[in-house]
Amino acid sequence: MSDDAVLQEEISDNKNRNEVRCVFCNSLMLREKQGEYVEETFELPLVHQKHAKDIKTIETEKHHHFWLVYDMFHFENIGFSNTVDTIKYLICADCDMGPVGYHDIENKKCYIALKRVRHGNAPPDVAAIKSV
Ligand SMILES: [Zn+2]
């Protein structure tokens, strides 16, 4: 099963079916149905701990699948990292790992990359098993 097929399993009614959690410490970021699924292309720096490196000089990778959150108050927990131009990078509020997505300062929307977060409570192995 491709990664994208796994992602499709998480989408219900164009919203996040499960809770969105930090892949490192399992901190709850977003409750179910609070994010809207959108496809767009955005380059995020590779995962690192806040302040570990200058975010402008580290490598990036492209992401194509995001949970769009219209209001940052819809998050249970979220942290902010560096501001670069008109965006702020979003990180785990508990362990500072990220970025898991970004916040657009101009339109106030937040985008969480599906591949940077864990969905639901299940460990990754269980979550990846297709419904039986
Ligand atoms: Zn965390």
C-alpha cells in the first residue's frame, strides 16, 4: 500500500477522521474533524528540534497533503518556531519537534502536513493496517 493510500484512510468527509498527534511524544495537537483536507505543494524544512539549526539554511522537502485549520484556536496544542517572510513554522508544543506545518500570517490559516503527524492513538504499525 502506498503512503498516499494510508493518508486517504485518514480522511472522512474531507476532514481528519482521527486525532492528530505528535509523532515523537504523542501530544494531542488537533481533535478529530477540526482540519480540512487540502492538496497543495509546500516545502517544509526537514524535521529538527527548535533552535537546533538555522531553519533558513537546512534542507527542505516537498509536502502535498495538509490539514487546513482556519483558526489557530482550534488546536489543542501547537507551538510556533521561526518566522520566515509571511509564514511561521508550527512545531509540537510539548517537545519542540517540527516543523509539522506552517501558519500563513497574511490569511491566518494553518496547514499541518499529514506526513509529519500521527493520526489517532494507535502506534504507527497498527494504524497502517488496512481495515479487515
Ligand atoms: Zn511532541
